[in-house]
Amino acid sequence: MAFSMNGGMSKQSFRKSYSVEYGYKPRKRTLIADAEFDREQHDEEQHKHQHIKHDGQVKEECTYTILVTIKDKKSASILNLINTFNRDGLQVKHMETRPTVILPTDKQSSMGIEFLFFNNNTNFMFIVISGLDVFMEVLCTDKLMDDLKRDLFQSDSKFIVKNIKPHTSPLHRESNETNDENDTNDIIWFPMSIWDIDRCHHLHTNYQPDMDSRHPGFSDKAYRARREHIAQIAFDFRHGDLIPRVEYTLDEIKTWGIIYRQLSKLYPTTACKQHIHVLEILEKEGGFSEKAIPQLEDVSRFMRKRSGFQLRPCAGHYNLYFSTIIIKFILGLLSARDFLASLAFRVFQCTQYIRHPSSPLHSPEPDVVHELLGHVPLLSDPNFAQFSQDIGLASLGVSDDDIVKLSTLYWFTIEFGLCRENGQIKAYGAGLLSSFGELQHALSSKPQIKSFEPETTVIQEYQDEDYQPIYFLAETFEDAKEKLRIYAKSLKRPYELVYDSYTQSLRILDNVKVIHDLSTNLKLEMDILEHALDRLHTNGIDFKVIS
């Protein structure tokens, strides 16, 4: 398991959780709410950092990497380690745990130690034992680190300290300090290649009751266990793996069938033509039908051929019970920043579990119905895929405030967007196309419809308690893309980025050589285009330049 404390901490070593007692209030977890919460926590950390710096309490801080082995996985041992960090006042920036890997042939198995693994590329070191391995990055002074070492080594051998060293992690690149009081001294990390998305897959700890009592699966132990089982698939997944198949139960397939039939009746008069067109192809080639839930690997392969987008499994709730405390790990419900970053590489984080059978026409969180019927058809359309990727690219390296704005823009377009088609209003947002009730509401006379303008869309308040009272209407996807690109130019970032589809990586345009290489590639493409137009003209084919 892994969870990241990108924003540092407040009163605890851990980053504050997405729970009510820590100020996270929305009934349904949304991308906008996550972005707002992350911004508040980061602002609080920066305020504390400035306060400490000006008061002279901290002279120099250093990032340390620590590898600790807990001899057993009992709640007491884990909580003791957490309490040790709380007591010594360190800021835990990143933390990962790994479960036991049993190697019965290992000569050291009697000692509990199985093997040592060190990866030079990521600077992660793991000691795998019949217990729990904890890798951490912490920010502290030398004095605080000395206090921590003392406490760890005096813990009656409950912990095995394998490695402690100063280190600047690639997960958190820090800039040189300046005298500007408003400077955050922090270069925001983002993935530079599609392989780096593995590092975005963080967990957030929630100290709260297991699921909201209003959740349809609250009292269903079998449903929660099923969710945990499917969550493990996402947890184990790494880029390049085939997405494991889920053997869906008869009840799950029945739930899927109910929703599929209901929505299929509405699509001809409510969905945009791109959604209808691709869904028809999915029914012919992609295994979409009311009789079976499509497998993500099959769907992802279909999408790659049509638009270059691919799916990545993203889990639901994974619950661990520590004595009377329930720690809920939210696997795959990534921070807003990480979710948007995935889009930049044409990767869509996709859940595999299905909503509770008692509530087939409504789900308080994204499920496989929402992903496959709402998102997949349009992400398979090249035009719409580019619009989605543009939002992701715009999010890379920008401020927390801009992440909130882009999350809001995503909410009112990708999730709840409307478009004009032959003089009629149709739905293209996945939240609408996977919700029987809201789809009808959005196209009724009840809500207010506004023209899509990014500058006004990003500051619009959203609704997470009921249907949206306001929706935004795009004239065309091309128009929406152009407006988004103009808006993206207003976002403050110290560099420009370009996506290289050949290597599925980013290039930072921060020097003359990189820009020259890019211009050379563009010239080659323009030459090909010019030759193609000349050939059309030679063959007597009339053409018009589409503006």
C-alpha cells in the first residue's frame, strides 16, 4: 500500500484525510472537492512553513528517506510507528508500505527477512519480510532526525531500521530558496512519461466510519468484501501490465443489464452523435451488451486503436480494521492533480466495481457503469479525446488554485457537459450519460443553460447534493477545444510543455535546442502535408481549407 503526503501536514505527521473531522464535507467525493481540499491543506502547510521560518525555529530542513520494517502487521505496531513520527514532529511527505512476500526457499526465511531490492531509477529500497515494510520521505531538521533515530532504536526491537539517509526524492523536486516571502520553494512534481503514472497511484488515509451510512452498501458485508477484492487489482497494477479480468457475479451482471436497457432507450434522443456512433461500434466489436459487463483490457485495446486513449484500473474503497479504528484507504480515487495528469498521457483511470444492486439507477461514486457507458464512447472519439488530453496538459505544474479551476472545468464539460447538435441540445458529459435521472433533468426546462466560456465556467459553483442547477453548452467540440487552449495560455507556468506521442512522454521547452528539434519535426510534418495537397491538385481533386 502507498499513500502520499504531497502537501505536508498540519497537526499530524500525516496529511489530513478526506474525512469529516478534517474538514472534508461533500456528500459525494468529487474532483472539485478534492482539488479544493488539497489547496486548503497546502495553504495551511505553507503558512506554517513561513511562520516557522520567520520565527527562526527551523534553520535548515532536509529531506530524508527512511526504510523501516515492522516485525508484524498488527495494529499496535503500525500505530506505534505512526505515533513515533507524531511525537517527534516530522513532516512525512510520502509513505509506502508493502505486504509480505513469502519466499520459502530463502535461507533467511527463519529470520523473517526474505530479500533486499534496490532500484537505482526510483531510489526506492525495500526489505521484504514476514511483516510490513515502510518506506518514507520526511522533511525535518538534523535535530529532529536525531530524535527520531533515538526513538526508533529504543523501540524494543519492534521496528528494524534498515536505512536512513538524506535524499532529494524525484517525487518532490525542490527549488532553491529565494527571499520572496510568497515563494513556495516548491516545484510541483508531475509525471514526465506514461510510466511515471505508477507514482501517481496514491492512497489517502481516512480515520472515519466504514462508508457513509447513506451508502447503499453500508450494511452489506459481502458487497464491501467484493469491493476490496476488486480494489486489489488496481493496487497491483503497473503500466504495461494487462488489466486482469474480473469474473462478475450474476447479480452484478443483472444490475448492469438493468442500467444498460434503461439508458439505451434514452440515448437516441439525448446523447450526442459521437457517443451514439461509438457505442454502436462497441456493441458490434467491443463486447458491449446488456448480457455481460465488458472487461477493461478489451475496452482499452479498442480505445487505443481509435483515439490513443487507454484505461488504467482504479480501485474503490479498501478497508483495514485496526482495533476499534477503521482506516479507510481510498485506492485510485486520486488527488485531482494526479487524475488530471493522467489525461495528459491519454490514460483514463477507470473503476471496475459496480454499484450496489439495491440502487441500480444511482451511484454515489464512479463505478464501471459510469466509466464504460459515460466516458469510454467519447474518449474513443479522436476529437473529444484531444479535448480531454488538453485539460490534462493544462494541469501540469500549475498552482493549486488553477487545479481547482481546471477540476471545475472538467466537471462542467467532461462530466456534465451539453453540446448543440442540429439546433438541438444533446448530452456529452459522462455524469449525464450514465445517470438515468440527471440525463432527463439536464435536457428539461428546469436547469439554467449557459454558453461554455472557460473563464466563467471555472468559477461556477457546483452541486454535489442533487442534480446540477446549471449546465454549460458547447457549440462544437472544436469550438470548446479552441476556447480551452486560449484559456490554458493564461495559466502561469515557468515553461511550456509538449507531448511526444512516439515516446508517450513530455518535453519541456526551456532551451533553444529543444525548441529547434520541435520546429524541425513540425517542418517535416508540414512538408508531408504540402506534398499531399499538391498531389490532390495534380489529380484534379478540388479541396477547401477547413478553418
